[in-house]
Amino acid sequence: MDLTLITLNITEWLHPTAWLQLFGTFATIGVIAIIFAETGLLFGCILPGDSLLFTAGILTAVNEVNGQEFQSLNLPTLLIGGPIAAILGAQLGHWLGAKYGRKLFERPDSKIFRKEWVEKAEYYFNRFGPARAVVLARFIPIVRTFLNPLAGMLGMDTRKFFVWNVIGAIVWTDSLFLLGHFLGAKVPNIEAYILPGVAIILVLSVIPIVREVLKGRGESGNGPNKNGSEESRPSLSGDSYR
């Protein structure tokens, strides 16, 4: 571990290679730890997510990015450890939300917390329903951090949350690991495509969400049942499921 990297500024820390270089020979474990922190701890919202998983997948096939050598990562360990960390992190977030409720979210804005992030997570929870929101949130930065405690606070059943948490965790982590590994093994100079690749992944993951939003707008004026359906949704400002 190169301790001189600790002096990097916050924008550099958002790049996954900074973390991978910092972890050194423990990079595989470090990636798994970040997955847990990003999905289970509120401060994890500032950690790299999709870009880290994609880059980690690449480094299971190559050990050099932009002229820098990195410790090769172990693909089987990532494919097993990544989903487990994502599941445990999300379950922790759900438990914290259920135990501490609104106290987790009633705090002033700071460098690592914005109330608008919570509101965005609540929007997806209400718009898509608990089950789909838990899965879709995995692919949305920041939302995947705040939706888990939000689901706990709003009383989403623990067993139901666990089932969809497992599905979302496996699809999110392993798809990005495998995509990075495949491209790292097949595409020369893959490092030039890390950021564009992450951008494409984000666009693809947002497409079904945009479709649902547009569909919802189209249905917004179709009858008096609209108010009833909206009122049945849980809210930060209203009653939970419990």
C-alpha cells in the first residue's frame, strides 16, 4: 500500500484506479470492502461504484492501465465475494433504516450528504415499487446507497427485501465484473475505454427507468384513481408500511 496516495484530492479519489493502486496486493479484498461500504454505509455514496467494478473486471485479465502496473485481481473471488458484500451491505442499510428511521436522514447538507439524494431514492422507491426499486437502484449511483435504509425506514418486509436484494446484488456486481473481464481479455488498450464503458453502462441501466417515467407521465391524467395510488405509496413525510 502506497501511503503517499492519501494526499490525493477528492476528485482523484473518485477514479477507481486510485483505490486499486492504494490497496496494492490487497486490491481484490479492497474492492469487496468498497462494495460493502457503498451499499451499507451512508458515507459510501462518495465511493466509486460501477467504474470500480468494471475496472476490477478488466484487471482480472490485464495488469496494466495507462502505463501503470496493478496487482492482478482474482475473478472467481470477485464473482463470489462481490455479491456477498453487496447483499450484506444492503441488509445492513435496511436494518439501520428500520432501527433508526428518520434520524438517519434528518441532518443538514454537508460534503457527503444531500437531502436531495434521499429524495431521489424515495422517488424511485415510490415510482417503481419496493421490489423493482431495490433491483434498479443497484445501477444508479448514490440511489443504491440511500434506498436500502429508506426501504427499512418505510417498513419493507425483511424477507422480501432480502430476496430482491440478492437478485440485484448478483446482477449488478457480476455483470460488471464479467463485462470488464471479457473486454480486458479481448480489446487491446482497454484502459482507453474504461470511462466510456462506464458511461455506456449507466445509459443502458437508465433506459428502462426513463421508459417507466415517461409511461407514468402518460398515465398521470387517465382517471381519478391517480390520487388513490399516490396516497398508497409510503413516504418520508407520511406513514410507513408498519
